[in-house]
Amino acid sequence: MKVKNIKSFIEFYKNLEITTSITNTTRHGADTSLQECLAKNKSKKAPIFKEYNKNQSKQKKLEILKSHVKDINCDLKDIATNLVFNDGNIDSEIMLVGEAPGAEEDRQGKPFVGEAGKLLDKILSLIELKREKNFYVTNILYWRPPGNRTPNSKEISLCLESTVEHIKIIKPKLLILVGGIAAKSLLNSKDGITKLRGINHYYCYDDNGSKVHTRAIFHPAYLLRNPIEKKRMWDDVLEIDNLISKNNIKR
């Protein structure tokens, strides 16, 4: 594990109020196979956005996708302050997908900038992941649900195709799904986050077998409400760190 400042790491760990020793407690569940991945995604192939072509830059494709998102007929955009589309390095090999913006995200127009986002940044920085340098982040939903309620199935379905296209444009080598909504939606699973975390998944975004190493983690807002779960979160982050190193994913 790469940690620049071991002292700050130890202090961070003490703040979790965990008395057990630091161990990498991997859940040894079976990895999801490529065949299973393809079967799950076969029925929800991403739309083809004909407005751009393969010769256009990634930035241009994202601009076109954002324009498409603005036209999504979702009631949330009528009550939201801002469309929250993305943040981070578009050329990163690591992509995070969360659930939906909160109050601060809605105000600033960027994902994961509130208290939960600050916690996520702090945790990921311990394995040398920083959004301005080596990861990219978006959400399933682009607008804040009122009162930060859980997104409903209609809202998710309206935005999901654009999220799939978003992944196709970025072409990450590692996809990190933050929270139960993102994990269940993109892995096409009925299981909750406690079952989906700690397992190596593959996410397939087309029928040609294009696959991405995928991990599901707790949403940082959940960790703020349940600090004891930070121990399991740290276990997941250690596994992500190992996966990055093992597969030569650029930080």
C-alpha cells in the first residue's frame, strides 16, 4: 500500500474509533465472471449518440453528452439549482460513480463536494487518489432529489443510459461504484451494498466484451451516519489499492 504520510494514516485510523489491528480482511467471494457480466448487460445496451464520432476528443464527447443530459425529461431538474455532471481528471483510468447530488453539490454544481465528499477525498488520498490528478467522478442522477431522498426507479431509469454512455466515453480501467444505488443499477443486481462490496466485479458496457474492473463501496454519507463501518470501508480501499497495483492502473 502506498501511503505518503504514515503518521497521518495512523491518526486517521484512530479517529475511526476501532481498537482492532489493521488487517486486510478480504471477502473471498467468487469474482463475477465475464459471461455473467455480458448476460446481465445484454438487455440494456447503451444508446448510440450519433452526434459525435470516434475522431472527436473526449472533452467534446462529454460536452455533447452533457447537452443530451440537459434534455432528459426528469422532474428533478425543475427544482434543482444546478445540473451536477462531473469533476476530476477526464483522462484518468479510475472513475467513480455515485448516487445523486446533495445540497452542497446542488449549490456548487459538482459531485461529492459536501461533508460526505470531503470524507471520501480524505480516505482515497491515503492510497494516493486525488480527483484533480487521477480520478474522475460523476453520479447516476444529475439533479438533487428533494430532501436528499433516495432516487426512485423512474429517475434512475431516465438517467442510467447517459451514465452508461459516460463510462464509454471515459473508458476507465477501474470503476468504483459509491453506494447501493450506483452499485445495484450498474451491476444490474438486486443485492444491497453490503453484499456487493468486497467482491471483484466486471462491468461490461457493450456486447463486444469491453469490461472494466469494478468495485462497490459504501457511500460516504452512510459512513458519517455509521462511523463503525469505516473499518470495512478501509478494508475495501486496501483491496482497491491492491487491484490498482496488480493491474498497473495509472494513479
